[in-house]
Amino acid sequence: MLWGSFGIVHFFTLILSVVIIIGLYFLLKDCSEKVKTLVLGVSSFSGIAAIVFNLIAWGSPIEYLPLHLCSLNALILPIAVFTKNKVLSNLLLLWALGALLALVINTAQADFKIFSWTFVMYYFPHTLELGIPILLFLLKIVKLDVNCILWTLVITVASYTAIHFINLAVNTYCIKNNIVDYVGNIIQVNYMYSMRPENPVLQLFYNIIPCPYWYMFLSVPIIVLYLGCIYMKDVIQLVKRIKKKF
């Protein structure tokens, strides 16, 4: 049975992701903070396991370096959980969107067999990379902080920019040294999709700004709106305080 894209099986797995996250919440909500941290912390290593799996399983580590947004999420998540770092935890609320999009817009993974290791090591880590940042706040392990919005935006843009230059460097290296994939094509990486779109949503952005790197900045209004909804209460209070000063 294939996973498919926007079919019955795919929709069922999306519902299951929600059930898993809600189930973890009710399982942990009455537990001590120590138990909550331990369970979420251990679960957060699933993303790192997926990174190792991809580096080994596909036989092309250059194409599976942990440089996509979900991979960065996976690397930082255990640190955020165990240290309860406010900046990292608030940052991951945004980066969790990458995991959500990876589950919903799964066109590149639609041919995964539902009970295969490739599916398991894609689906469950992404589900947890989406759910754990949210649970950190719902379970009151970490507090929302509107002051972290600037850090979130700066770190995200800086990461995206750095990875764009890594894409350019790796692609140049592969061309110069004739590094090919399993079908004999020269490898050209596209981490964080800075070079070109690879799904219908990003294609819309590219149609408006047909330029590598810059086209992704069309997502900034969506990010600002998303963060505005998350921190709405704090934003309203902040605006009120500013008005009082003036």
C-alpha cells in the first residue's frame, strides 16, 4: 500500500498525526515536569535517527545532509527540550511549520510504502517535530515570549542564507568533480529549497519572483501572520503599552 498524496491513506495519516500529538498531551498533562521533559526529550531523538537513516539508506550522503528546515528542527529539538531554552523553544514553533508542510505536501514521498522503513523514518519524526514544540508550551514546560519573535526571524533568515551559500558551494564542487547520483546525473542539492521550488506552494512563489533564494522571501508575510496569531495576546498588550507611552 502506497502513502499517496491527498488520497484516503494520506488523509488518514494526517489525522493520525493529530491523534498522536493530542494523545501525548493527555498522557503527559498530569505528569511531573521531569517526566514530561524525559518523554518529550527521548521522543525528540527520532529526528536525529531519521537523519542518520537517510545518510546511510540512500547511499548519497551529499544529498541527505541535515540542512533542510526539518533536519535543523531535529538537531535543535533535543537541546530545546532538555535545556528548556526559551529562544530555541519559541524558534521551533515556527520551524515546526516545516514538519507540517512536509506531512501535508508529500508529493516527493507519495510512492513510499506505508509499512516501509522509508515511510516510518519520514512520517513519525516529522509528526514529532511538529508536535513536540507545541507540547512544550501546552504542557507549560516553556513559556511563550513575544520578545523572541525577533530572534526567531533573525535565526531563520540567517540559517536560510547560510544554507543557500552551502547549496552553491556543494553544487559547484559536484560539477567540478563530476559527483553523480545513482542514475548518473551530476548531484545538485537544494536544501531549504533556496535554489528552486519542489512543491506546488513554492512554485507559486517562484512564479511571482523567478529568482533563486529571493523567491522564498514571499513566505515572510505568512510567517509574520502565523507568529502574530501565536503571540496575539502578547502583541495586543505590547501595542497597548506602546500607545500609553505616546
